Amino acid sequence: MHKKLRNWVILTFFIGFIFVSFKMTELSANYPIVSDLTLTSEQQIGTAEDKVTITITDANHLDTKVRLPLPTNVVMTATGNEGGTVTYDQAQNQLIIDWENAEIENRFMTIELEILEPGSYSFQASVTREEDTVLSNR
């Protein structure tokens, strides 16, 4: 009976150790979410041929570029705002927003995306601040 208990404790410890090590790598890859970079959309789930409008608002005047990674089946169709420019980075499959005027508070960019295949898609913008990446809400 004593050997069974010892083996059970060792097995439990080993499984717990593996679980914690996987979670630590997952947690260390996460970046902090900041409240001054927001991403909003009225649509929740994209379906085939649907267009989704996303608005990115950036209240930090020190930010110069915002990145928005795109899922494989999503393409940009239009943008709206004269406060910045949007370019498509084909190598990283992401949109880059370059803000033109750093003095404006709550800069925003509206981006229209086309969903090519049905499914649920999640979007999250990111900015590099002091060599660290921070994320918008989802």
C-alpha cells in the first residue's frame, strides 16, 4: 500500500510539473493589455462575404505605429480617417497604421475588412512602447 501511495504522489507531482511548465511558457508569451489602445466593432461573428468594420482608437500620443494582424481568410477593403495611413505588410499578414499627427488625442482609424470564409475571428491590435509590446482589448 505504501508503494502505491508513493507512486501516486510521484505521478501526480510529475503531471503537475508538466502542466505548470506548459502554462509558464504560455503566460510568458502574453503581452499586457492597455486601456488607451482600443479596438471596437459592432459585428461579432463574420460569415462568408460579410464586411466587418473595426475602429482602432489610440489615446497615447507617443505611439507612432499600430499593428493589426489579420487572420488568413480576412482582407482589408477600405479605411477611413485622414489622421493616419494604413499599409498592408504582406510578409507578416498584418495592417500597419502610421499616425501622422502625434498631438491629437484619441486618434482613430476605421478599417473595413471582408471575411472570405465563415467562422469566428478575433482581432487584437498591438503597439511597441519602450521596446515592449502592448495589446489592445479583443
